[in-house]
Amino acid sequence: MHMERHFDQQLGALRKNLIQMASLVETAIANAVKSLIERDSKLAQGVIKSDEDIDSLELEIDKQCVDLLALRQPLAIDLRFITSSIKITNNLERMGDLAVNIAERVIPLSQEPQLKPLIDIPRMATITQTMVKDSIDAFVNRDTELARSVYERDSTVDALNDQIFRELLTYMMQDPGNITRAVHLILISRHLERIADHSTNIAEEVVYIVKAKVVKHRSYVLEES
């Protein structure tokens, strides 16, 4: 019985660390986007610095997962939770890196005159941020419906990414002086699109934890089990 309780406490500690890491990542993404919109390179520097905390939490969570797997043979749902936790932290860590990549492009952009008013990138950022938040909420609450709604939004983000790319391409063709700024914006858009992909990966893990159903290659994703 004592062993059981110890195992449950360790599972609880793992879950708590995952939620904390997710919260740090959400903040990093929000601040990276805010630094872009407000042309605030100081805020962007803060995002770059915060990545150390995210990376060290990832290492700690990975260790917790390995310890839990070594401790005893977990039951199926616990086993799925632990193995999925490793994948989820990996996705969160990549999101943190992408927030840093956005922040690194904000710094040179904020020194230059604005190329154009930002309309589609903030729209895309808003959708991406709600996908991140909802994928984490779905994980915390084991909510497969919310998880499904995350991967249904992915195509909207992909379409915006394509639209932004085409629009910025015309700016580059009109004037070579626009190229550097346009490339930074194209890459920021791509980083946001990748963050949305990682949210989708987390949402898929939630469905796997709850329903033991692998939701990869999402052609059949909306089937109910």
C-alpha cells in the first residue's frame, strides 16, 4: 500500500511539473508575439533568457518519467500517461525554442521601420495561442473533445501561413529593400505554424492517454472510438 501511495505521489509530482512547464511555454509564446506587435526588443530578450528554465524542467520531467517506469510496472493507463509525458515535454520544449526563434527575429525587426501593418500574423498568433492553451487544458482535464478541436484548427493556421508567405513575397518582388524584413516575418509565421503543429501533437497524445487510440496521420482523426 505504501508503494502504491508513493507511486501516486510521484505521478502527481510529474503532472505538476508538466503543467508548470506548459505555463512557462505559454508565457514565452505570448511574450514573443507581444514583443513583435509592440516592437519591444527588451521583452524579446526576456523570452530568449526564459528558455533555460524550460530546458531544465524538460530534463527533470524526463528523469521523473524514467524513474517511474523503473519503479514498477505501471498499469496501462499510467504507462500511457508516463510515456506520453515524455513526448508532451518534448513538444513543449520545441515550442519554447520556437518562441525564442520568434524573439530573435523581433530584435532586428524592431530596429527597422515597419514593413507593413501586421494583420494576419497577430490573427494566426491568436489561433495558435488558443491551440496551445487548449491542448494543455485537454491534457490536464483528459478532455478528448477539446483535444479534437485543437487538431481541427490546424488547417486554419496552415492556410494563414500560406497567405502570409504569398503576401510577403509580393513585397519582396516590389522592392529588394523589403527582402530582409519580409524574410524575418515569413520565418516568424512559419515558427507560429510549427507551434500549432506541436499543439496538435500534444492533443493527439491526450486522445492516446484517455482512449488508448493512436491518432497519427490525421485522415481518420474524427472517428469516435
